[in-house]
Amino acid sequence: MDTAIFSTSPRRGIFRREPRPEAPPPRQASNVNILLVEDDPADISLILNALRRHPLVSTVSAADAPDIALIQLESGHLKPDLILLDIHMPRVNGFQFLERLRRIKAMAKTPVVFLTTSYRITDVMEARRGTASFYVVKPDTFGELQERLDAVVKRAASGGWDK
């Protein structure tokens, strides 16, 4: 069966039949909407500063309360393409957040990158078990932070963690 899409002709205002393309074109890098879940105000400020300078970042939302972020995600008020998540936070830690996030149907495949100060191998292993997409240790300098975030954003923009 021949499938077709219809488009309006700009000259006559009539419909014409066009064949559906065989395969979609290769994915181009696109702008990324990011949610940062981090409880430390100084880290929020640094990370937002680095992300706002990135040409592939469209919007950045920051949440200092992971439980409130989960409510916003569940209600559909937040629809990030990528979530940057700290591990050690009060009330709901990063692992608990990730577990609850994966229960939200619309967020089940959203890429989550742990961005944390923890070098502990147990945290790295727990992140892998919890379906995190990647694990990044926060560096000591702003320049290094920009470099690490640049790699994460570029990967997300190019579909490296497709949903």
C-alpha cells in the first residue's frame, strides 16, 4: 500500500500528493533542554553559568529540591531532554530520584547524568544499576567543568542517549 503525506501548495492553495520519504535524514545536533537537580546553591550557580554559555543548550531549569522536581516531572510541567543529577542530597538522594523517575512513563528513557563530587566506586556501581546514562565527577576548576559539560551536552544534542 502506498502511503503519502499531503501538503498545501504555496502557489494555488491546493493539496498535492507527495511520497513519504524512505528513511529519515540523519539526526542533526539540536538544542537541549536540561534539568539540573542539585542542592548546593554554589554548585547550581557554577553549573548554570557553564551551561548558559553553551551554544547547544536551549533552556536550563534548576531544582534544589529533588522531591519537588519529581512532582513537576510527573505532572508534565518539566520536559527535559537531559537531567543532570547530584547524588548526595537531603530528603531524596540521587539514586532514589532516579528510581522514582524511571516509574514516570514519559521520563522512563530520559537520559540522566550523575554530576557529583563522589569518587566512591559504590556510587558509580549504584549509578550503573540505576540506569544512569553517564557519571561525571565535578572537577575543581570552572574550565574543567565547562569541558565535561560540553561533552555531555554534545552527546545529548547528537542523540547519543536517544530516548
